[in-house]
Amino acid sequence: MITPQNATDIQVWQKLNPQLSISADGSVKAEIAATGTDCGGFDRDVLSDRFWDEGYFLLRDILPTSDLVRLRAGIETLVANGMSPSLIYLYDEAWGVFRRLRPLLSHFLGDKVALLPHFWAWHVDPRSDGSGWPPHRDYQGESVIGDDLLISLSLWVPLSNATPENGCMYVLPRNFEKTYRAPVSAPDEVLLQDVRALPAQPGAVMGWRQDLYHWGGRASPHTSEPRISLSLEFQNAAFDPLADELLALDNPPPFLQRLTLIAAQFEKYRHMQSIDQDTLVWAQQLLNACKATVSR
């Protein structure tokens, strides 16, 4: 059993998922090839046209699936051991998925791309009436200036098939919402015919401006495959930071900082995710253990 006391031992997590790696100091040695360069990966003009019109994009078959398979196995192991799938961010490969997408991020956010310390991972289990997060916007403040200058962006990556049956993503396209008298503030204000389901398979990446109204569906008990996915948020670091601390895309946090960041997500997202009291207590004890380890 992984307790808050032994969770600060990197070997505990390495033994749990030996197919994945953890860099103690955050300096990932292996080079990661970027995906989506000028030589291929995505058509920038087409991508931008849709993004600025509808508020999102969905690129299929852009990520190599080899790392995704190992990450899915890692999340399944965490869940089988009674732990949150968000702990997958202890492993280098989870950060590596997004490092591969630097050309895509730079296309929208410029050369100064920073990670926001806002991330989560999902294992939407049809056997337990699982669902994604309810309708929301990732950021309530200003995430766009004018019609073509983006401050912040969310990326979402499926590690399993994401379908309407197991809770894929849904969005209210911005070109539809613009026809409403006022921006949507509650789900019952959305016209159902305006809703768009976005099924996706491993290898895809989805992105949206942070003021896009979106949500994850509820899984049918008659489907067998869970919806497993990752999400991370980014900002153009040329603007004032949208969080107390920004992280470097090319140098993921060291192990203890990762552990601290993950433990902090539970309280942050308890209004979005059903989190039992025992898990919240465990996360707070983990934060205390991390602080005690750092102060030694």
C-alpha cells in the first residue's frame, strides 16, 4: 500500500509502473521528437480557421501510440490499486506527450510557452456510473485578446477510445454560442442541437480556448471500455501569469515537486470531480509529507 509516508520514495512508484520512468531531478535525458512540424502533422491554416470560428480543434493520428499504451497501462494500475489516475503525472512519459506538441502549442501561443499547474487524468468507468467533468469553462477570466491573440489553451489527449458510449468530450461551438443573447452560464441555456460530440481515438489531440463551454459525457453501463485521458493547460508566457507558478515545458518538474503539484490538484478540483473524504485527507497528508521531506 502506498501511504503518504512512503509516497515520497521514488522507488515505490517506479516499482508500481516499471514500464514508465521518473526523473528525480526533472531533467529528462531522452530527446523527444516534436510532432506537428512544417513537414507534416497538421495544416496550420485549416486548423486556425476552425479554431477561431468554433473555439476548438481535434487532430487525429498526430501522436505516436507507443507511449500512450504504456501510460494507459500505468493509469489502469493506479486505479486497480485504489489511487487517482492523476498520479500518472509522476511519470516522465505523461509530460513527454505534451512536450511532443510544442510546434502545435507555439502555433497558437507563440515561442514563450509555459505550463499552467492545472492538470488532471481520467478513468471514466462505465461499471461505476462514471462521467467526465460537468459543463464548465476552464478559465473565467480573459484568455483571448481580440479575435486572434490567444493567452491560454487547454489540451486533451485520449489514451483509450473516447466515444459517446463511454463519455467522450462535448462542446458548445463558439460560433453557435455567439448567436445567443448572452454567454451560457448554466447547462439548461444550451440548445441541444448546438451540442457537438467529439469522439476520438489514441493518437489524437484536442485543444480549446479556455473560455469554450465544454464537458465530458456519462458512460453507459452497457459499454466495456473506460474512457482514459489526460489534460494539461498552457499559456503564452509573454503575458502576466495566470497562476502563482508557471512550469517549463521542456523541463518537467522534479519528482517531489510533481508529487506536491498532484496532491494540490485534489482540493482544487473537488468541485468538478467526485473525490471521497479519505482521498482528500490522503492528499493533504501527502502535501505535508512532501514539505517535511524538502525541509530535511
